[in-house]
Amino acid sequence: MRELPIRIRLEKESGKTLYEQLYEYIREEIRTGGLLPDERLPSARFLSDSLQVSRTTVDMAYGQLVAEGYLTARPKSGYFVNATEGLCDTGMTAGEKKRQVREEPESAFCYDFSPTAIDMTHFPYATWKKITKNILVDAKSRMFALGEPQGDEELRTTICRYLHGSRGVNCEPEQIIVGAGNDFLLLLLEKLLGRHVPIAMENPTYVRAYRIFHSFAYPIFLVPMDEKGLRVDKLRESGAQAAYVMPSRQYPTGISMPIGRRMELLGWAAEAGGRYLIEDDYDSEFRYKGKPLPSLQASDSMGRVIYLGTFSKSIAPAIRVSYMVLPYPLLEKYRLECGFISSTVSRIDQTILNEFIRDGYFERYLNKMRKVYRAKHDLLLGELKGWEKDFDISGENAGLHVLLADKRGRDEESLVRQAAEADVKVYGMKAFCMEEQRRDAPATLILGYGSLSELEIKEGIAALKKAWR
């Protein structure tokens, strides 16, 4: 067995616990290439004797490294280093390391401030693997059967409880439909709302949803926004029968709709039969100041809100599980006209997700990621200090991106191009506007920070300062 190259002296007076010091040392050895993939580490007993610390200290350090995916615990074999491609320190900047491992030309930027990307480095891979293994070991024949069209009742019950506790959503499991992504659920809505239904959308808006509605041949009315969100007076003028809205945090503007405007929206929906509000609650989990805002559906007493949510942002993009809460009138129509459509999510994936949420792993992971994203959020705002003379900064305290509105009359395309020349990808607001922006509207840039490390945020902002000076 190779001796672990530990040259660390664990200091009791350092301000950090012994297990934290050991954990950080081994993690750095893995990140810098001192420990190689598939290399076996000393046993906890051997290492505790070698360092003259308790066995518990070593177990806690190893356990944390396993939870973060740096190590794998193999029964009766010990602890082994996982492959961590892209983490080894070669003396390059964080952006240069990222460029080295990228192959696709459209992603070949040192620093990509994507507003949709998330941080997967803290995902509890070991926990997910354990749940998956246990489920497959105990799998019965029913696990491989087709399952219920709306999704397994156990998962729908778990989602129902989660939504009520976290978002104030009032529903029963029978109202929930589970699907493989929001795209599928929006396709179902076309069957429920009918063909050629005039629909209103905020402008700017979520482009993917716009394209899906456009593919239905829906007449789409783009409704302007103000500082409170979608303007209800303009919505009334549009003649729409349904409205797609993001009241908790509008994408991409980051506007949170106040209760007064929400009640106006609900009032509009109640004014005529067959009107519905489609609430997309896409990243409501991440709020850094105050408590999360309740959903629009929580205030709906008339059954006019169709609620959409997804686990793609809060867990992982590959978890293609979304859900829709239907008001009872639409639920009856679903059962009559769409009840024959099979569920698009495998029962195995549903069972894994159900246990992940039900047994508290999801809540713990969310709490951890809120802290991670809060640290990145605060760091980004700190790096942007001094930019106030050039930009209005908004959209902070929630979500995974902020907005910079130019004060110097510069052109949006020019700012994006100058950033690209500095190997930084930023996103212009025009890409989310389905109609021509007002000529007096300032150039607005979107900076996402979810997938960037703290070092990449610092280096990326420094590069932007040079590009835009």
C-alpha cells in the first residue's frame, strides 16, 4: 500500500477542527494531482495512528470526501480516489483549466457567465448511488411495469407535501402530473387548453416556452412589464385566454411580483370563464434575503392557476423530472382526453427521486447549495463594487444571476463582443426579447454565477473590467 504523503501537522489551536484540516489537506492533494484516480488511501485506523488523532476525526474527514465525490468507499477494500478531471492545479488560471478540458467550440470560453448553468461539484453522488443500489437490489417486477400515467402515487404524495411546506401550494396528489421536463408538460397543456388559444407572455420571457407555444400555432401576445412585473392593464387589452407568468422571480429580469399585482392577475383570470394563469416556478428555492416568496397558486381560491415546477435546477439537469399541478376542472379534462398517455419518467427514476426527497436528503442538499450560491452571490456583488458609475445592478438576492444595465449609452452587441474577445461569455437581454426593444432602453447584460467557482468569478470579472474600461 502506498503511503499517503501527509506532511501536515494538525493544529488544535488553528481555529479549524482537526477533521476539517485533514479533509482540506486530502482534498487539495486530490485536486493538485498528489493523489491519483483509483489510488487507495490508508485505512482510517492506520491514518489515525500515524497522525495521532482519534479514529472519529479520520472517519469524519473521509466521510465528507466521499459525500462530495472525491473518494469512493468500497466494501472490504477501503477508500479510493475518484477521477476529478478539470480540478488538478497546473499553475493555470481557472479559466485556462476550463478551456483545456472543453472540446465543443460553442462552449470555448474561459469564463461563461451562463444564467442557466448550475454547480454540480457538491452533488451527493454517494447518496444517490446508495439509494439507486438499494432500489435495484430490492426491485420487484412491479418496478419494471409501466406505472400510472400521472406518475407513481408515492412520488406525487411526496411532491405534494414538499410543495405545501416550501411553496404554500394547496393541492392533492391526484392533481399532480409528473413528466420528463417542462416541455412535455407544456405539450400536455395544449391538449387541455385547446388549439389556437390566445396566450399572453411577459416580454422579455423564457425563450424555450415561447418557442413551444409558437409551435402550437397559439396567437401569442407579448405584454410589457414594469417594476412590479407583467402589466395587467395591458393583459386585459390583449384578449388572451391564458397567461404564462413567473411571479416569484421572473426570468430573465429577476423581478419578484408583489402581492397586489398577484391579486390583480388572479382577478383578471376570474373575470371570464376558461381563463388560466400558467405559473412557472422555475428557481424559487434560491433566495438569499428573507423567506422564499409563496407561490401564486397559494393565493388562488378559484382554481385558475396551473402550477409548473422542476427538479432540473435544484438537483441536476439530468434529473428530467418536472411536475404540473392542475386545477380540478382541467384535471377532469386530462383524465378524459389525456389519461391514456403513458408516464414519460421511468418508475426506477421516480422511486429514486421519491426516496431522495422523502428521507430528507433533498432538503439537506438544498440548504447546502443555498450557502454555496449565497457565497458566490456575495462574492460577485463584491467584485462589482465600483461599477455603479457605469451600470445599474439589479436582480440580486435571489436566483443565480444578476443584471447590469449600462449607463453610458453603449451598444449591447458591442459589450457582448468585447467580453467575448476577452474570453468571457455574457448574455444580452435582447436575446430574451421577442419584440424590438425600445430605442431608449439601456443595454442590459446578464451575469450568471451558478456554475462558476469563486476563483473563476474573480478572474472573469477582472477580465470584464479590462474589456469594458
